[in-house]
Amino acid sequence: MDEDQFHIPMLGNQLAERFGQDVAYTTVQKCLNNCVSSYSEGSLLPTEERCLRNCFVKSYDFFKYADDELKFFLRQNKE
């Protein structure tokens, strides 16, 4: 293998491992920053609750789509 070439399956595995670790943290941080405004200790406002639910669902849908695209790319570029 030429040193300028990439080992696609290995890079894909490393990316998936790293991506999986970072996704949860960044998703929670993003959703909390965008949705929580009252900072009441005991409960969320109904609007905050809806916002968080929508944020997590949309994030899951996006990351599921990205994961499917990555798997497709890796299948197409197997050695």
C-alpha cells in the first residue's frame, strides 16, 4: 500500500468509535443550550420539554442518516 493511500476500513472504524463517544456529549450540550432557559431546579417548562424532545429526536435522525451514509461509503470502498 502506498503511503499516500488511506486504509478506508480502518479509518472508518476509528471515525465511528470516536464519533460515537462525542455524539452523546455534544447532543446533550447543544439541546440544553438551545432549549433550557428557565433554570428552575425542580422541573422544565412545557415548552422546554417539547424543545428537548424534538432536539434529541432530530439529532438521532441526523446521526442515524450519517451513520448509514458512512456504512454505505465504507461498503463501496472496501479493498
